[in-house]
Amino acid sequence: MRIQRIPLPEQEAVQEESEELDLSVLDPLIDKYRNKKGNVIPLLQGAQQRLGYIPREAFEKISRETGLEKSQLYGVATFYAQFRLSPVGKNIIKVCHGTACHVQGAEDITDALEDSLKVKDGETTEDMIFTLESVACLGCCSLAPVMMIGEETYGKLTRDKAVKVIKNIRIREKQSNS
């Protein structure tokens, strides 16, 4: 299942504020893969790893310095779900919507999280703490319905359990920033 994410006006504004980006972090990456065959995916992965997402300026720099067409770079980045073209929250919540999770109430989990976070599927909270995503399968069918946040898996969820997990993470975030 591929969910198309259409940037909201406020997300586009965040993207336009990318003057703060230090694109020099891409230099070693570009030097490493400049003339290597099959370099598109490693270049995009490295850019995303260093910048958190792949901004328009990164595509331009990679294209300019490697000779790869921007259309080729965008084509690969928009084909694979792993690539992000806009900033994401510190914690990415992946709610499984595979068959087992769907039957066990994944829609209710997503709805509860959308209500609690005040975002829609594919969006990021204003404070940049959470990004909510529906995914095709997390491979944890015996735990359905399930969600992952980072490397942590939460199973046998109810609406209340899912919201409680989010609230606890938000509390930890506030405490660590104090």
C-alpha cells in the first residue's frame, strides 16, 4: 500500500525555510558516489540520513555535482516509500493496516491517534514530535492491531492504549527538554 503524501501549505513553508540547511554535509557523500554505477539510491539515502529528509536544494546539489538528472532523482525518491521530501517528527508512528490489523481495528487506532495528535495520516505535529503514518504491514500479525514508534513495537492495541503510549512519549519529551 503506497500512500501519497500531499504537502500542506504549512509544510511547504517549512520546506522553503531551508536556507538554514548546511548542504556541505553532502560533500563527502557526493565524493564517495560521484562516478559509481547504481549511485542514485545510496546518494538519496545518505542525503536523507544527514538532513532528516531530502529537500529540493539537496536534489539540486546532487544533480549539479554528479550529473544525474533531477527527474531521475525525483523519480526514485517518489517511487520508494523510504524517502521523505518534507521534514518529519522526531517520532514516526507507523500504524499497521495489514489484513490482521485491519480486521482487529487498525482504523480505530489511526482515528484515535489523529484525534489525540490533531493531525491526519501522513502529517507531522506542529511541535515536530510526531509523524503519523499508515503502513501496509509491520509483520507482527499475532500482535494485531499494532504500531511501531522508532524501534519499539506496541501490540494488542485499543484506542486508549495507543493514545496512552503517545501521551507517555510526549511527557518524556517535555522532561528531557527541561
